[in-house]
Amino acid sequence: MRFRELEQVQERVPTRWEVRQRDALDRATSFIYSASSLSDVLRHCRSSSLDDQTASYAQHRWKNFVRHDAWLDLIFERFPECRPFEDPKHRTKDLYVPVNGSDVIFDLKVTRWPSRLDRGTSLNDVARWMYSNQSQEQRFHLDNRLFVVGEPEGAVCRYELAVATVEKFRAAREEFVFDLHVGGRSVVAGVLLVTPQ
């Protein structure tokens, strides 16, 4: 089960990122997609003589990659009306979610609550903030996104919280999905808040 592994990785990889996302770092750490464990990532970092900052970046990217896949697996298991996008390696499309009688394609983004936002901020405003404050490099896009937001960040790694969140989403998905106008485009955004409270 990916969440069991994810909980262990969460304990070993600090939640604080040392550097911001940059395309050059993404290229230097692209090996994470073929790593089957954190040990594989660490071995590759050592054998490639990556500096400490790049090695830390690789560990965080791999943790996020595993987190993303764990959430996708859980959504498909607990919300069988959802289905994967045809191309599993597509950069901006991960899954179809039935919303208001239509299948909406989303990119899944698993992240933490933005420290600049008050805890009482509406989910609609959280989605708007996420679009406005995303990386401006290669990862930038204005397609539909389903944000899984941990408060605290480690909450997204806890299986029981993840299951409860997906069950709430399945039962009342329209409460979590919003039509937004961002960057001159209309998008559909969803926000699933994962919190122990």
C-alpha cells in the first residue's frame, strides 16, 4: 500500500523545501520517476555526486511523486466513478471526475496549505491563490486542477484522513468544485482540504 510507504517517507524527508522549483533542478532530478524507493533516490544522489541542495530537492520531488500516485490510487479505489486519463504520463491531465452530470478532466496537485493564507480562507479563494502562485516555469498551466491540500502538510500522508476526505468528496463533490476565471481562462478547480480536525 502506497500510503504505508508514504507515512514512512514523510518521517524521513523534512517537509521544508530548501529551494524553489526551477526547470534546471527538475532536469537534474528527473531520475526520481524511475526510483522505486527513497533508498533508490538516495543512492542515485550519491552516485551522481549531487550537491546537498539538489539531493534534498530530489527527495522532496520523489516524495511528492509518491504522494500524487498514492492519492490517485485511493481516489480510483474509493470513488469508482472516477477514471484515469488515457495517457498516464500526460503533464496536465490525471483523471476524470463526474461533476454535475459531466466528466471533468483534472490535473491532481497534492500540496500544503499556503502559509500566506488565513485558515478561514474559502476553498474557492484557496484555488484562486494556487493558480496565481504556481511556478512560472515549465510546470505552469491553467488547466483544470484538483488540489489536495494538507493542513498540516503531513495530513495528506495519513491514510485514514485521506480515506475520509475522498469519501466526503464522493458524497458531495459539487461543494468542493468551483468554476474560476484565472489568467484570462475559465477553469474548473477542486479543493480537498485534508486536516485532522
